[in-house]
Amino acid sequence: MAPYESDDSTTAAQAEELRAARRRKAARYVVPAAVLGVAAGTIGLVPAIADSGSPDLPEISAQQLIEKIAESDVQQLSGTVKISTDLGLPDLGGLESGLMSGAPPSDGEGSAADPSAKLTELASGTHTLRVAADGPDRQKLSLLENAAEYSLIHNGKDMWGYDSASNEVYHGTATEAADGKASEEVPATPKDLTEEALKAVDDTTSVTVDGTAQVAGRDAYKLLIEPKQSGSTVGAISVAVDAETGLPLKFTLTPASGGAAVVDAGFTQVSFARPAASTFDFTPPKGAKVTEGDSLEAAPEHERKSAEDLGKGLDGLNVIGEGWNSVAVLDTGAEGGMPSDAAGGDMGGFLGSLGDEVKGKFGSGTVFKTRLVNALITDDGKVYLGAVTKDALVKAADSGQ
């Protein structure tokens, strides 16, 4: 940072830095972690850009198409995926882009190549990916941004993350799942996550076959999934399913509020030939900073305790409602609702300005909204979270008293 010429300008700069720090800190509370989880789940359906033509295919029922997806056994593929995600988060001087940037922690710790941070970039904006898979033990995903590239490679027991912009490498093992981070599986094969998404299909869901399409040069059926209930923020989910292999090729989630899709992702090019073995080889470049992934047991005691406490809290998660109107309830035990800034600022007031104050039988609280997942934080420390409207959250909180 260049030196300033006066104490007054220094004070102004420090004040601006403090405000920016508060915005970054606020972002940690404003957006529920489940938003990223939902986005990651939909990204895993790895699908294809615009429909072009309607091929003449044999008739198929919705049940038969769901079974075709479940029976799909694509082991080898490679291709290019384009994904656009618009959760509708408030920007506030870069809040959304900063939150989803995947940048290392501001305290300088961590690695720019850590996939648990880097892949959250997919939860905002438009991105181009190259994907490849050869069975369950070898996958690769490359995120292409400007002149830089981030690659995540799974080869046997090794998991590598490489960020070309910073020349940093993250190394872990595929069996290290207890490190408190997000899953580091490469979302290159969509079958498992497709099956998870289809678990939402129940009596509260309408499932139909909505014609055919050609995506990424492949003939496909279109599966349309819509909530029957009112109160859900999900309008419809459309999945284009490869007619030959049963692999989902296109995924679009539109909100009940209308407008652009929350998630629109798909193959622009795909091949089911086996990728070359060298695709999954990786050696850290000369001079690269290599960070070894730490297990939860190796983490500082206070970090282990925080992760363990969070795990216990999630294990006891209560769910109100059913189907698409399900609302998860987490009791944080933090009375007073909105957090206070450790530096003495009115963090609760700042966060409150980003949400809507509500009242009900439960008392009072603040609702934070995205275009998909909304959260109600009550003044007695409870969090109500779901892909439902503000009114549905208030109703759930009232019924939970």
C-alpha cells in the first residue's frame, strides 16, 4: 500500500478498511452454509447449455426415465461444462463476489489451492470447466478463469489441487474425510448426486417427461420436477437425460419467483471415450508452494472443539414440515439473535439492515433471503433454514414453539 500524505487521509483509509472488514465478517453470517451446499449439489449434476432441436425418440414414462438415470453406469467421460449460478446475494461493494471468491483466509493462513475454498467460486457467476473421469478412482476438474487455471485431480489415493495464478498446490488423500472441510470429491460424474437430488421426489412432487432435446450433440429426454406445494422457493427443476446412457446432460433450476435460473449448467461438449491415463498425472511444478491437508486430529484444540460442537448440533437437527417445504431448525444457544462485532461495532444492526425484521408467536427475528435458500435467525438464537418463502419460515417458527 502506498504511503499516505497526512494523518487525516490515513484515518480515512483505516476507517474504510474497517468497514470493508466488517462487510467481510458480516458475510459469514448473512449467507447460510446450506446455500453453498445446495449449489454444490446442483453443480454435481454436471449438465448442457441450450436445447437445439427436438429429436424423435421412443416414448418413455417419467418412472422409466428415473430408472434409466438410476441404472446409468458411465465410467469414462470427458468434456466442457458451462455453469451459471445466480443466488441473488446482496453485492454491497463486492459482498457476493468476495464471499464466493474462494480466496484464502484474510489472516494469511491456508492455501489458494485448497479445494474447499476454491470450488465455492462455482456458487456465483458464470464459469467454464473441463471435466474428465475414468472410473471411481480417477477424476479431474479444471476451472478456467481469464489466463489462469485451477485444477483438482483425484488419482488413486491422492487428491491434488493446483492454482496456476498463485503457483500453489494443495495435497490430500481421498480417504481424509474428517478434516472438517467440504468434500473434495471431483464432481465430474453426476450419477450419485443425481440420485441424491431425486430423493426429493415424493408425494409432494410432480414429475413428468417434458419432451426431448438435443444437448451437446446428444439426443436427450427432458425430465421436469416441480413442487406441488405452495411456499417453496423452487419453481421447477429440468434435467436433460442422455437417451443412450441415462447420464444427465443438462440441469436448470428456476425459482418460483421467476426470472433467470438460479442454476443453469451443462455440457457444451462431451465424449464417452476413455481419457488418456496422463490426464490424471500430476507433479507439483518447480517452486510451487505445497500445502499438505491436515486431519481434524492435527488441528488446534479450539478448532477441533468447534468442529465437534457443530457436528453434534447438526446431528440433533430438527426438521419442520415435509417435502419441498421442509425447514431445518438449529438451536445455536446464542441468545440475542444477531452477533455483535468483537471490535465494538454494531454488527447486529448492520446485519439487520441486510435482512427483513419479522415477528410472530416465536417472538422476533431477521430473515435473510437469497433466490433459493432463506434463513430466519430469531432473537432467542434459533435458525430456521429452508428453500421456502419468508412467510413459510415464520409459519415454521410459530409451529415450532
